Amino acid sequence: MNKLNISVLFISGVLFAGPSFANGNYDLKCTLDDGDQMTVSHVSDTVYIAFLAPGDDPDEGGSVIKLDVPSGGIKEELSDPDLRYPYYTLTGTDGEIDGRVVVSYYINADENKAMTYFSNINNKGKEISKHYCKSDTIKIRDELTTKGIFIKNSQTNSVDNQQQIQKYNADDVIDINVTTSNWSNGTVATYWWKYNITSKIDGLKINGFKVNRGNCGVKLSAESESRMVMKSTFDFGESIYFNVYTNRDYTKCRPLEASVETNYGNFTYNFGRKN
């Protein structure tokens, strides 16, 4: 289990073996690309992420990450009930984890198939490892993407979550830069300012973006459109692009101010300084 050898550095002391992972009760399970079987399950107010390597005895258990809900050890992100491409993301941490772990399920809009991955992220936001599930092995509990595992807990802690969000500033969450771009077919030419927003944190969701207080029209670039349709989250280092059309001389809608709304707070960039 090379993946788990890395994980043990972050979760030593939280390995657990028990029959609850062999009895068919689960929230999500699949076979990872390295052959390990991953099972996410819960009992009362505890979530377990269990791993069994090929040949392991389920009754003896494998390696398990234990997450305590009341202590704030998990965070859930769910899709809206009427969303065309549902998703579910579980982010977990506790006193024994130096960083966090992420289990994410979503529907790939381009291929219209389920995708799931497990990721280790250290306390500096760097992804240490990431393993995808084999698509034909993915199974989830009914209503996981709309009700989650502990929806009541998420609602109860909404005020605490908002207080946590306020601790972040723009430099903790995103990086934004602007370049010029153009296209021509030999007869007609188009010019635009290209805004590149890069996540500096795991689990970022961009809820809104405005340029010059809404006085300039914003359009998703083609490579970003399908991802935003899914309302997907962004991992550390992932980017999204917005285009603002301008004239040939790039004097129209020059970048003065950009506002970004995210699930980690709302930030305004006055180019040259950030708020």
C-alpha cells in the first residue's frame, strides 16, 4: 500500500479495524487505481475512510482514517437537488492528521460518468497524493449528493463555518492575474482581457465574478465552462478563466477592479492592491 505508507505519516494513531466495514453498510465505496478498495461509512457521529489492499482479510480490517464530527473533523459540500451533475465532497481532519484528506464524487460532464478520488493534502495546502477510483466500481448511498452524511450537523454549525471563513484573506485563497488575448479568422478579429483565477486552497468554489463593479460583461472561457456548469470545487493549483471583451487598443474595460465571491469569503482586487 504505497499510498497508505504516505498517509500513515499524517494519520498515525487513527488506524482502526472492525466488522462495520464488511457488513455492506457504506456511504461510498470503490476500487482505487492502485487496487485498494476504499469504503466511506459512518457510525453515530464518526466517519471512517477504510482501505483494503488486494488479499487483505476484511474481518481483520485494513487501514482506516477516523474522523470525529462533533469536534469539527469533517466538512461536507453537496449539490443542489435539481443540479444536472450532482457532486459530494468530504474534507476531513483531526488532531492526528497533519493537513487534511479529501474524498470527492462528481459526474464528469464531458463523459457523463461518475468520478471519485481520494487525496492527501498537507498543512501548507500541497497535494501529497491523489488516487482516482475505477469508474465501474463506484457505488454511493442513495441521496448522498443531496443529503450528505451529517446534514443536520452542517446546518447547526453554519454560524461557526461563517466565522471560520472570515479568517481567510485573498492571499490565502486565490491568485488572480490578467493578460490580453485575441483571435482572428483573417476577416473578423476579437480582443479580450483574460482573467486567470487560481486556487491556493483545497475545496474552493467560485460563486460569482465581476469586473469594474459589473460595468464590464464577463464570459467564461470555453475551457472553464463545463466545470462551472457542474458547480465543481477547485483543488490547490487549479485555475478557471474569465474573458472580458475589449477593443483593438485594449482601452475598453481596462482592469481597475475585480470582485470574486467564493465559499471562503468575498474578495475585491483593486489592481495594485487587494482587499
